[in-house]
Amino acid sequence: MPLLYVLLLFAFTACNNQSKTSHDSPGVKQNAPDSNPYRTIADIPAPKGYTRTLSNNDSYLSWLRRLPLKENKTVYLYDGRLKINQAVQFAVLDVPVGNKNLQQCADAVMRLRAEYLYQQKRIPDIDFSDNNHVHYRLQASADRQVFDQYLEKVFACCGTASLSNQLSPVSAFSQIRGGDILVKGGAPGHAMQVIDIAVNNLGKKIYLLAQSYMPAQDIHVVINPSDRQLSPWYEVNDQPVIETPEWTFYQGNLKRWPGE
């Protein structure tokens, strides 16, 4: 799959929604971590006994699995500096972050969804709303430049709270699918993309999580800090808490795009 597009181009318009702040500070340049041998999400091996769930070639999950990965595991901030904490990522997506502090956690989730719909030519479905229930829709004739401008507007005006309100709750965590989102709305809040899923012959599921963070930074697949043997995969079990490297979620935080 070709690399995903150019960096965002235009200054954002201020909105009466939550502001963009920082959880992390820029680091000093250092040697890159070990190289990444995997070219796409689908190349990340599932543990022995697990196989990826079936998906239609045009589905969101199949699109997520085709996302390209960078050749190393270094996470950079939007301004080119290193994220201080380089211990949380398993692999880094080759997806533009832009050159402004905009594409943070919820924004990364919205970018992936918008990119998928744009490539599928499902322009009317590209629709995000802010905390005041104002909808931001992409015009039908939008070229790539207009699309990038639109995303900056969305990133500036929407966040974890509005994203959480826009998504539909998943009734049981055992029903998790690739493409779902773990999201805790608020300030601070956090959102992570369920970017792949696998199952064994007993029906036990495991999943991969990807995130951006604050400041805006490369989207990356995270490790599992609670199970180093299973990492980067997470197990679907009866534990109500999901401990990720930089955030704690609960099973009730699992949500899904309406209609999926």
C-alpha cells in the first residue's frame, strides 16, 4: 500500500471546544530504537494458536491491517523532536502527524476513520461533531488539499469528549471487533484504536491497540505492559481494567462507529 499522503498544510481555525494541551515534553535526539521488521499491521505475527479474524477486503478492519509501518520504532512529535517516553511502542505507523500540535489521541482515531472513508469514496459518511453538536462534514468535491484542511478543522474542534458522544457503546467487551475504539472522554481523556484482532480455536480473542498522545505525535502500536509474553497483543478476559502503557481504561470504555 502506498504511504499515506502529505503533511497537513494550513493553519487551523480556533473553535469553542476543548483546547489542545501536552502530556509529554520534547526529548533530546538519541539513537533510534531497534529496527522494525514488519511492513504493515497485518505482518505483526499473532501468537501461536491464534489467527486473525476474517474480514471483507473493503472493510475497515482490512484497511487498518494494510496500514504501513515505519522501518524503525522511534516516535517523533509534530515538531520533529523525540517523544521522551520511547518505551511504549511496538511499531510506528507511517501516517502523517502534521506540523502542528493537533493530531493527538482522538484526532488520530478520527484521521484513520476519515482516511478510510475518503479512500472508499464514502464522502457523505465523513462527519464528526464537536461538544456543541456542531457537525463538520466534508464537501463532496473535496480534493486532497481540501480534505487535509478539513481534518485540521476537525482536530481543532473535536476531542475525546465529542468522539465518545459520537460513538456507540459496545454492549459487552467480549464482542470487541477490529476498528472499535477505547475512549474516555474528558480533559484529560484518551482514545485508542483497536487496530487488529485475532482468535484461537476456543474462541478466545486478542487485540492490538494503537494511539497518538499529547503533544501530537506519530501513531504507534503499543506494547502490553501487563503481559510481556503476549505483548503487543492484549487478551479479552473478565478483568474490568485494561492497563495500557500511558492510560488505564475500563471495559465499559469500548465503543464503535455507528453502523459498523
